[in-house]
Amino acid sequence: MLCAFLVTYTSSGKTMGSISPLSVIANASNSFGSDFFKRLVQEKSGNIICSPLSVNIVLAMSAYGARGNTAHQMRQTLRLPEEDATGQSGYDSLITTLNAVKNVDLRVANKIFIAKAFEVKREYAAITKNTFHSECEKIDVSNSAAAAATINSWCANNTNNRIKDLISPDAINDLTRLVLVNAVYFKGDWKVKFDNKLTKDQPFHINSNTVKQVPTMTSTSVYLYGQLDNLDARFIELPYKGNELSMVIIVPNEIEGLQRIENNIHEVDFSRLPQLGRKQQVILYLPKFKIETTIDLNDLLKQMGMTEMFTDAANFSGISDIPVKVSKVVQKAFVEVNEEGSEAAAATRCIRILCSGARSSPRPLILQVDRPFLAMIKLGDIVLFTARIQKLCLKKVIKRNVWPPSGTTVRVDRPFYYAIIQHHQDSNIKQTPDLFHALEISIKYVAAGRTARYNNSKDFSSPNIFTRGDSVGLYIIGLSVLCVFLVTYTRAGKIMASNSPLSVIANASNSFGSDFFKRLVQEKSGNIICSPLSVNIVLAMSTYGARGNTAHQMRQTLRLPEEDATGQSGYDSLIATLNDVKNVNLRVANKIFIAKAFEVKREYAAITKNTFHSECEKIDVSNPTAAAATINSWCANNTNDRIKDLLSSDAIDDSTGLVLVNAVYFKGDWKAKFHNHLTSDEPFYINSNTVKHVPTMRNTADYFYGYLDNLHASFIELPYKANELSMVIIVPNEIEGLQRIVNNIHEVDFSLLPQLGYNQKVILYLPKFKIETTIELNDLLQKMGMTEMFTDAANFSGISDIPLKVSKVVQKAFIEVNEEGSIAAAATAMMLADRASVEPSDSQIMIDGPFHYAIIQHHQYSSTGQILTLFRGYLHNPESSLRIN
């Protein structure tokens, strides 16, 4: 709990004029907290518990009343944004968010105690109430004992009686004008509790020469575990009930390696831990501990740059016209960790914990992809291609041990670092640019899905594709590179009348794509390659020219937003974003071919040009051969000659008014290329009875791998050079389990994959493949709800006053996967005609020495997110920490 005392002298108080969204405040608090904690542990020895967040909040309350150089120093130290509205909104959201966490007891409270004869300015009182949820209460400073008792009682009530005597009567006198107090309290039960019966004394290494026996808990469960090479340390994450909060422990590899962690703790980015570790079975030995500390922060805050607020030059005129200065900033904190969970409280306070262990060096996992599977190429979380592979070849696995491994032993018997973190699922926080930068990008990319299914050579005969041995082998025999060429054409083309930001269009496209692909694979057997994204774009172009019930059906099927401005902005951003990806060749192009005698309305031409980056070109439909050649030539040019003959001359006649075409082309090299000399024929199981041999590539590299329990499947992600693009492969556990994946593919949320897997060394066996498909989509689109556009009742009056209807929607797609990478292309054409026609060995981690820990909050709504540090500390001696009553 944090207390700041403002004492009268001759200056004026100012409040923090910084206003920023939750992400800005979270980043500012984390940056301040890293600097604060690093300085604190350099000055203080022994066990420490503190809450930089609590310090930050109470200082921010003061900063909002500061002016002049006092405000400048405080804002700089606290990393506050320039605009007050941003900061106020950020702190308001932060406190509201923390107080809304479910399944644990997490509370953040603020209070301002004011001397009876002192008045604060109305504006300042309003800011503290609306921004910090703080009320003002009068105290009689002439009766210091009673005043201190009032403040301490409030602290005790808001920390479950863990912080009782924050302020002594000596700290209050007739000069005291305000006491600003922040309290942070947390109590949570472990998601997997430790068994009391297993707790026993274990050695804990204080240093290389001193070992003590301390009560140590034991648990065997699945935890996120990984390496922090820059700190020469390892980490493990222990979740609390509800999964929003967790404790992260950082353990130095050397018994006396905690100093290196202390010196470089600012380098730890908690949002990247899922990328640095993996979930696995762990036997964890963790000492019980309890710590309480009281810290006077005046000197530390001065070293950080807040000097003037403690002097007679202090300017807090935003609080009152009576000159005031800060006399003291104090934090008192408490933490206890036992078999049930953790309890922590701060009235500004910091904790230290000790822990360490031996480095774990997991061996590669062997995953044999030897049965039909799905594969996706995605940009961020935007699915570009999806493939179903039914006929390929498989390489047999040498060993068939059980995966995951039986367990990695982690003994917390030396110094370690831990954190309590919150995984925030609030979708409103996605807009915070820094907190959710990665997620925001993912959402922007959600719309770009390409889908493919591949049926070509073998089948999976082994009963279980998951095996492990001394090296990991992922056998994806029979996978093909996914290419989708979509050429759309119709009588009356309409453009998507949905107006929404990129995220809305991305979500709409993904939702449409899941439904589209699910229906497609139910109707078509064999290998399939398609791009729902290409279909979506060409239909959207038509939708913008549709009216009445025709528009209603198309908008509903495409999940378009109601406002046109949103949709236009979204598609504009989507196409621009996809065309801007570096290090790979990714192109999205649109074109409208118009019969010479046909005129489109000026408004529609403007929309297609500005929104879909599409130009109009006249064609002579009376010469269908030349017209088809013109369209096909454009497709070939925009797909690197992969889609050459999208339309036949028979598809064009005198009734053709418009042909709307979208082309998507992708060519990318693998980040880790396969070696040609390792490619060999391997078996691929088409089904339980049929096996074929096909050319299969092999590579050993770090890949992201995990499980999809609801689909009875596993997945692996293969990145391309750009890192923004990757191929995701989903493999059923059973040889004939692909149908279950197909039926439930809509349940796969690619933004959540980082939570379901981990990076590790894998030996991957992947079949080379090449697929080309041409699909007429009329029937499928009608089943999805777009019926009227194919009839004489079609209303495309936004395109032209001449009655139009859709005669045909066709997509042609291509994909090739080889040692270098992947090539995929798709063209979708929509024709509008007039209505008359138409694993590893067990490893041991000994956390047997002093360790560092932190309680942090994960702000994330999909997969990854920004971190907010709530508590941090070190434990140097668990024995002494357990002596507190």
C-alpha cells in the first residue's frame, strides 16, 4: 500500500496531466516499475516485496495536481503521456479492469485524506474521483493518533487486514494537508493446488556455501517452461484459478546468478514468454514463503528524477492554492505463498524470493503426420490458404514412445524469479496500441484466408501419429502448397456494402471463409485448393452495387457491417496491407471488365477504385474469344502465370455486362528451407487400408507445435521468411480423423494457437505437392444464402440501371509446396449478365537458491498481449521469511 504525504510550505501541488489509453498507461507503469525495482534491489538486501504499480498510481494521483517543473519531473519519471485525457482514461480503465478479474480476489483502491481546515480544488477532486475512483475524507491532523488510526483502518479494510500499521502518528502533524493512499490486494488459489501431504523440508541454497532446510511444496502438472538465455536463467509459469492470473518464476542457472537477473530484469518482456517456452509436464518443488516489508521511498524517487516535489519549490497548485510539498512516500507490502495459492498486498511494497534450478534442454519431439490433415497458410492470424490433404505419403517413425513426456522436474531450491500475471480477454482492450500491438495486427490480418484441401497420395496407417525419441520427427507426408486463383464474374456485380475497420472485415472474411470451406469440402472429394478470401472480395465488390433483398442476402452471407464507410475502409486497408508484406511475394488485385455498350454508374466505379483498388476495362463481348483472352491475360499477369485460363470463351456472350475478377498470388520461401538431398519417397496413408509412396521433404528446425483437443488433432506452424506469413498444418490423431476436423474447422481460432502450443526442435517430414482446381461456386453460394442474385429478381441497380443478375461465379486455384517454399494463387471471377441470359528425457531444475519474482498482468484478448507488473520481489532466505506471523 502506498502513502504520499503532502505537507504545506509555500508551493503548489499539481496533478498528472497525462491522459492515454490503457495500453499507454500499462506500458508507462511497466517501464517505471522496471526502473523502480532495479534501483530498489540495488539498495536493499534480503527478501523484498513491493508493488511498483501501487507506487505509480499514488504518484500519478499527485502528478495530476502538479504544475511547472514539478509536473515535468513527475511526468518524465512516470513516463506519462502528454495529453491528460489519455492518462485519465488509461488509469480509469486500468483500475476498473483490475477490479473486475474473476475467480480471484484482486482489489485496487485509492483514498485521499484531507486535513479539516484544508480544501482541494474542485477540478482536482473530480479527477481523482473519476480517474482513480478515489473519495476524499476529512481527518483531524491536530489529533495525529486518531488521524493515523483512520488511515490505517482504511488500509486494513482494503487489504484483508494484511497491511495494518502503514502510518504512525509521528508521521502526521499540523503541517500535514493531504495523505494520498493506494492499496493493492491479491489472493488467488492455484489452478492446480499443491498437496499438503507432499510438503517437506528440502535444501535451499542461500549461496554457494550456505544451505538451509525449508518447507518445500511439490506439484506435478503441465506448466509453461522455457529459457531466458540473456539472463542465463529459466522460467516457469504457475496459473491461478480462472487462468487470467499466473505466477512466473525466473531461476538462474548458477546458484549465485541472481545478481545477473537483477541487473538485467528490465530486459524481460513477459508478453514474449509463450514464444520462449513450451507447456509440458513438470514436477515442481517450490518453497513456502511469507514476507512483509516497509520501505521509505523518498531517496529512491529523488534518484529517479522526482526531486522538486520534496522541496519548498514544489508546485502543486492544481490541488490547492495553499503551497504544499511532499514530505514522505512510504510503501508497506506483504506476500504469502503456500499450497493453496498466493496472497499479496501493498500500500506500496516490494517482495524478494529465492529460487533456482538446472537448465532443461528438451530434445526434439517426434510427430508423425502420416494421415490426412489440414494445412493453412496465414498472415498473422489471417488465414490465406487452407488445405485438406488426404492422399500423400508417410515416413515411419523409429520409436513410438508416449508424448508428451512423463515430466520435467523443477526443484525450486535456489534463487528464482516469479510473477503473477493476468491474461486479459477483454476485447475492448484490443484498441490499445502497445498493450495489444501483436493482437491488433493479428486482427487486422484475420480476413485474408486462403483455403485448400489436398488429396493425393498416401494415407496414415499407424494408430498414433504422435511419437517421440531422441529426435523429433514431424511427418507430413502428402501436404501440398496451397494456391487459390479466384476469378469471379456475374451479370450484376455488387460491391460489399459493409463499412467497418480492417478488424471487422477480417473477422467477417474469416467467418465467411470457415462456412464456405466447410461446405465446399463436404461437397467435393479429393484434394482441394481454394481462397475464400478471393471469393469474399469479388462478392463484396458486387455487393456494393446490390440493392434491396439481393443486397440483404449478400451482406448477411458475407457478414458485412451495416455502415458502408466501415466496410470500404476495411477492404481498402486489407488490400493495402496484404500488398505491403515484405520478404515474400504477396499480391491482391481486382479488375472489372465491362462490355463496350455497357455503362456503370459513376458512384459504383468510384467505390471499386477507392475501396478495392480496381480499374475498369472495356471488352468486346461480341468477340468472346478476344474478351476471354483479355481477362485471362490479366489473371496470368497477376498470378505469375499460375492461373492462365480462368474463363473460356463460352462463358461470355452478348448478355454479359460485367466480369468482376479478383486475383490473389503468394510465393514465399521457408524461413528454414528443406534440403533437396534429404527428399526421398516415403509412405503416406490415404486411409487405414491404402498406403502410397510420395516424394517427401525433411527438415530439422524450431517450429511452433501444439494440440487441438476438441478436434482430436495436433498442429504445427511453418514460418516463411517474412515471419508475418506461415503455414499451419492440422493433423488428426486418428488415421481417418480428418472428417472431424472438416466438420469442426470453424472452431479453430488461429489467434489462440500461441496459447495451445510451444516452440521446440522438430524433425519434419513433409510431402511435396502441387494442386490446381477449378470450382464453379453458383450452387454453393446459393446454399449459403445468396439465391436472389442468380435470378431475374436480382437487384444490382447500384451498378447500372440496366437489369443485371449473376450468371456464374468461378474460382481457379493453384498451390505448390517444395523444398524452397510455397507458391499459391487464386482467381475468382463473377459474371454479371442482363436478366435475359445467364519428446524429451526428464530434466531437472533445482530452484535451490535466492530468486526473483513479480506479479504481472497479461492484457490480451486473443493470443498474446502486453504485460502489467503488479508485484515484484526476491527471496534470499525462505527460512527467515516464514517467521512472520
